[in-house]
Amino acid sequence: MTDGNERLLPIANVGRIMKKIIPPGAKISKDAKETMQECASEFICFVTGEASDRCLKENRKTVNGDDICWALTSLGFDNYSDTMLTFLHRLRDTRPTPTNKTILLCTTCTQHKD
């Protein structure tokens, strides 16, 4: 695929997301899905590019969730940023921290030594 489609979100995924929002039995045209696919993909590239520029300025190689939230705010999408920060914090709260993993592993290893 060298026609630029490699940067687009999969159209089936876009269609599924759109289908969740509309009333049951309603249909979405192919043209509407393709338009949303292009818009959503461009939006993601736009925000990610801003976050990436920040990382480059700070001599970092990895874009993280905080960078995306910063980029959203920087680009004037404060409402999105606030919501993303809420979900980012929830995600981090549900994941075990490296310290917790180490303690769990150490406890497990100690139990198996006996």
C-alpha cells in the first residue's frame, strides 16, 4: 500500500465506533465512514506530531500519555485533554507498579524456596 492508506485507521474499526453512536437500525454510508476515517486519522497525526515535537525538544525518544494530553491542551483541545488525563490516571491506577511487581516476585520466590 503506497497510496497513503497506511496512515489511516482501519475503516472497519471506524465503522464500528460510528455504529455504536447512531440509533439501532440506522445505516452509515461508505462515504461517511471514509470521511470520518480520514478526519480521525489526520487528528491523531496532528496531536501525535505536536507531542513528538515536545519529546524531541526534551531529547526523549518515547511519546507517552502525558505528552499526548499536553499536546491536546497546547492545540486548544482542553476538553479532550481533561478527559484523557482522567482515563490515563485510571489506567495507571489499575496497572501494577514495577515496585509492586518486584515485591510480588520476591514473595513468590521466597515461598518457593521452602
